[in-house]
Amino acid sequence: MSVSRKGLLAALAVLVLAFMAAPLLLHRGEKSPQAEFGLPWQIELLPNGGSRVFGLALGSDTLADARARLGAELQVAIIARRGEAGTLEAYLPDARASYVTGKLILNLDAAPELVRDMLARSGGGKYMDSGAGRFNLSPADQALALQRPLAAISFIPSVDLDEATILQRFGAPSERIRVSDDVEHFLYADKGLDIALDTRGKELLQYVPPREFARLRAPLAAKRAP
């Protein structure tokens, strides 16, 4: 796996900052070209230690597979902070998981050297005040990105979640880690899922192949609040 362990959570946090301005909620009767797929708690475990969620198999399906399923609205870019190579991401601002709407983020498995080269050939972008930047790919690199497998999937639901809803829909977690007064993580190691419950912000669901769950848990354990 080319995506660094400690960089996954940081990359997702940067991506959230970069894209939070996009609309979250699809109102009834509003017509929008959304992709529709299974519910966030419908996770299929695969024999190879992987998983399939939203109709996509982590670690084996590529961005091309995701685009075929989700549609051409899937946006691809490099998300980076100043001085960092960044990560290769794909983003669907208006996704529909059955009756649940939100933002869908695909983290692609790409070596840092490849991402740096893509950034150097970038077709433009800019940094925000937060230090996060979003950079478009050149046409050649867009074709190259389609070949990269999916390393992780994140989903930011439109509606706020609470503890009761999480436990009802996803069941009891294998572990809970509180990293601050406002944020607690519900970890489902057997499903490769981390749900960040944020009392002051948006919830974030992160999916990785269950066999690689340690790379998702390790940074959280290091930040565990006393």
C-alpha cells in the first residue's frame, strides 16, 4: 500500500477543509445528477481481507471502476498542504447512498513520487488560508489516475449523527477513542470503519480494508485524550 499510515487521517482532514464549501443536502424534488448506491452501514466483507462499500471494493477497484459506477461528476485532484506532496483524491460533492445524502471522498493508492510528479504537472490550483490546496491534474495524469486502486473511502453525511444513531445503525464498536472534548471515534476493526462523532462539526465515516485497519487506528491511539 503506497498511502502512508500516518498520512491518511491528515490527508482526509485536509480534504474536508478543501471541500466543505460545496452543498451537502439534496432537498426533496430537487433534480441533481447524483450517483446512488448502498447505505453507509452496508459493508460487505471479502475473503481477501478487503471490503466492499457503496458498491466499491477497497484495494482492488480502480478509479475507472468508481467513475463507471458513480458517473462523470466524480472530480479528481491532488489535495496538499504547503511543502507537502499531497494525496491523490476523487470527490463527489452530491452523493446519494440510498436515502442518505452527503459528500463522498475516494483516496487513491498512489506513491508519493507519483503524486509529486503529478503536482509538478498540475493544470492549476491554489492554496487556501488554511494551508490546504486543491490542484487539477493534466489530461495525461487524469488518464493515469483512472488506473489507481482505491485505498480508502470517506463519507460526510448531510445530516448530523448522534451516538444513538451510530449504535443503532452500525452496532457496538470494537473500541472508542476520544481525541478531544468534541470528537470521539467509534472504531469497527472487523469492518474497517472509523466513525468520527463531532459535537461541534460534521461527522466523518472512513473506510479501509479491514486487513489494513491498523493504519487507521494507530494515529488515533497516539492522540487519545487523557
